[in-house]
Amino acid sequence: MPQVFISYRRSDTGMAAGRLREALVRHFEHQIFRDRESVKPGEDWTEVVRGALRGETIVLALIGADWVRERDDAGQRLIDSGDKGNRVELEIALAQGLRIFPVLVDPAVMPTSQELPPSLRRLTNISALELRDGDWGKDVQHVIATLEREGVAPLQGTPPWGKRAVRILLTAVASLILATIVIVATELTLGWKFDTPQTWLLVLIIFGITILAAQRRARRREKNINART
């Protein structure tokens, strides 16, 4: 199964790359490669990247408004520097014959072939995807649909209803443990017996409050996820 490699320049499309990765991870889980998360401390960046850019890997090449124009302190365009990470990634991908999708991050436009070094000019012949802030959710869904057509599919795991059931079960267990602790403390401090109505009422109150709190957290989490997407 192909994995997805997000190629970007931090100074140009770093925020968009992070936001896109979050959306793709929610859909495809761990099949998403981005150097910030995928290259661990102490690892050789070039070796890890070369290892990821092979086989059936699909590359999303993020292009921002300053991708072509941005310069270093000496006045040289970053795109002309052969040792810069973003260019190295794309050159490896092109040399390996990998599937590459340019992704234009609003307000970027596709550069002309004359604006690019010879090793990257093939990118201008590829139809690009878009990421627009005003249509972010729609554009991300288009990216996801494109990746699925290329063979990238969500991992088969616990379905959403199953995950909710597991969370409810774990919450119920935690509630019973908490109730037991409270019962023991109550017996020691107030002298209530385990089989008294007051004790069972206390258990039901604790259990209900815990379940309601868990449901509210789950709804708030889903709302936050939908808002970010």
C-alpha cells in the first residue's frame, strides 16, 4: 500500500503542511510522512528521506507564494541551492519516477519551467491540486479523494462505533473503581454500610456524572476535529 510523502519548505508552507498532515493522518493514519514527525533525533535526514521516497510512495509537493522567489542571506534563490531539503526531496522523487502531485497553497500559482532549475521543470507539466484557506475543507477532501484513487486507503481498524463503545466501557470501569474508592472512604468516615440505600445512591450518582462527563469530552473532541478539518 502506498504511503504519502509531504514535501514542503518550512519558511514557505510549513503551517499548511502541518495542517494538511493532521487532516490526512485522521483519514489514513500512520501512512503519512513529514520530516518533522517522521525523522527522529539522531537519524540521518537524507537517509530517512531516501528510504521513504521509493516504491509506491506518492509525493505531495507543496508550493507556496514565495517558493520560487525566496532567497537566502547571500541573495541566492533557495530553489537554486542543490543542498536544500525541499529541492533534494523532489529531485529524488522525480529520479525514482514516483507519482508527484504539486499542491498550490493559496495564493500560489504554478511557476513556469523557466523559473525552475532543470531538474525540477517536469513539475510544471503535472496538473496541480489546490489548498485555499477559504475552501480548506473542500480542497482537503479533494486531496484525500485523489490519494484514494491512487491506491491509498484508510487502515482497517476499529470502526468509529467500536471506538466509542470501547471508550464507554473504559469509562464505566473507571467509574466503578472511583465509586469503590468513595464507598470505602465513606464507610471509614461516615460509618455507612455497603448495603445501605445511601451507598447505592452515591454509586449511581458517581457513575452517572462520570459517563456524562466522558460524553461531553467526546462531543467536544469531535467538534474540534471537524473545525480543524
